[in-house]
Amino acid sequence: MPAVSIDTFFACSLMVMVVVAAMAVTAKIFQPYLNGIEDLNQKDYLREIANYILLNPGEPQNWGSDKSLLPESFGLAKNGSIIPYELDVDKVCRLNPENTYHISYISIIEALKVKKVAVRISIQQILDISITPISTQSNENLTSYTFQIRVKRDGLPVSASLHCYVIAKNFFDDVFAETSPDGEATLIFAIPNSSNGTAILVTFARSNLESRVTGYAAYSFGHLSENPAPKNSFVELSPLNYTLYVNKLFENETLLEAYALTYNYNETVTSTSSATYTIPKFLDKSPILIVVTGTNSSTFFAEWTAYPQIPLEMGANLQNSESTSFKYMVTINKALYSVTIQCGG
């Protein structure tokens, strides 16, 4: 082979080697970026699923309030709302397993119509309210109780206004209070000794900075009696479409009084039958807490539920799976709540 041809061959080979090496280096430099784009696209896809759940009312749009319906298309938005991320109170209630008319996770996934994506939905109050008993003092007619109330948000104490209700047998009372700047308040109240049995303290807390940030806590205790049985031991309470459905768990139970409570208002609930009550439509930026009292033979009980039935957590167990979480602030009946939607494969 002529020398010129040999030189040309080696020169071309060298150029090819340089180009291949450059391509390899370029691919190595940009590979993380390409992976990032791929991850970003996947995250955007999952975010769109989460947004769809919160911005879409689903089909039929009244699947929340009509207990006989299952959603054909899944969405939690309030029908006809022009406010972004405003959820329907009844659709939220049907996610809670404590509600007799809750829908299954399988029904949700089928109605959501997404493939190879698992979903977990958590809805929580923004305020964390704790109730701690401090002391008890009794005399011939009354027993006085002292409780400490703590209010926090994201683990930090917040200043809040409180409205507290005390319910016992043939007894109802309420009191307003304010927390200190460190989020604490001391509450003292007295119950007649003749009202022995289960008693319940309900506390609503409202942020002094934003009235829509209103939450509740309930604490059941024995008034001159043993500690009460766990929640839902006597009746199951299922609010839906501003009706409270009561499922008695024992034949010899008698229902007595029922109360609907919010931060600003309270009302004795009207019975529409032996096992249903009408829930008032309060004009308040507050959850509604409903207390039902009754007797099981000689045992007095006080059971409660919230409307909407929050906190709740339902869906796939994604604890040990690769997943992405999206957090939102939503409105339900004019009050604010925190929603986390977790999506994974």
C-alpha cells in the first residue's frame, strides 16, 4: 500500500476514534440530565393524577351524597365549585372506613382508570389539638375537672381561640378560652355528680391568624365511673348528605340526645327516624362534630363522629415502595385541611 494511503488510513482511523471518544464523554456528561428529564416526566405524570383527583368531581357528580352510587370516574372536587381544591364533604366521608357507606380502594382505582399506579390518600386537620387531664376534685354535689389544652401546627405551638363543650348524662355546657402565645390553655369545668357515666370534652381551636384554620379534638372520660369503652363500641355513626345514620350494635340500646357542634354554633339534632338525624347546615368555617348519647341497659354512653370524617388515611400501602408524595391545602365546608396524595408503582 502506498505511503500516502497508509497515512490517510491512520488519519481517518484517528479521527473516528476521537469522534467515538467524544460521543462517549458527551453521553456520560449528559446522562444524569437525561435521567432527570425522565424522572421529571414521571413525577409530572403522577402530579397530574393527584391534581385530577382533587380538581375533578368525578362521575356521576353526586356519587358522594348518594350512598347507593359508586363512582364511574373518581374525583373529590365539590360539584360546580369555582374554587380550586374545594372538596365535597360527602365524597371525603366515603373514603373513611368508619363510614358504613365507604367505597373500597379497588373501586377507586377502577374509577381512576390509571394503569400500574398505586395511590394513597391522607386528609388531616391543620391544627394538632391535644387534651390532657390534670386534676379532679369532688364535693357533695359537683365534680370539678382541670384539663390542659395544647394547640400546635407543624409541631410548633400556635396561639388560638378555643370553644369547648362538655357533654354528660342530662348535662351540657360550653366555655370559651384563649391559649397563651405558647399554644397552651387550662380549662376548668364542673359536672353534677348525678350525671355519672361517660362524659366527653370537645374542643374546637381556631387560629388567631386565619379563621379557616379551625380544628377539633374529642376526649372521652369516666365521670364518677370506669373509663369508657373504645369509640364505636355501642353505635356506628355515618354522616352523609347532611344526614347522620346510626347503626345500633346491641338490641337493648336506647338513643337519648344528639348534638351537632361547631366552633361558633351548637344545636340539638332532630331525629327523622329511630336511626337517622338531620345534620344542620351551619354557616361556620369549621368541621361539625356530632355526639350521640344513649343507654345500653343501664350503661350510659356518648359516641361521636366528625363531618367530614377527618382525619382519614386510605389506599395502597406504599411504605416500602418507590413513590412520590404531593401535598395540598384544600377547603371542605369553608375550613382548611391538609391533603397528601402518594403515588407509586
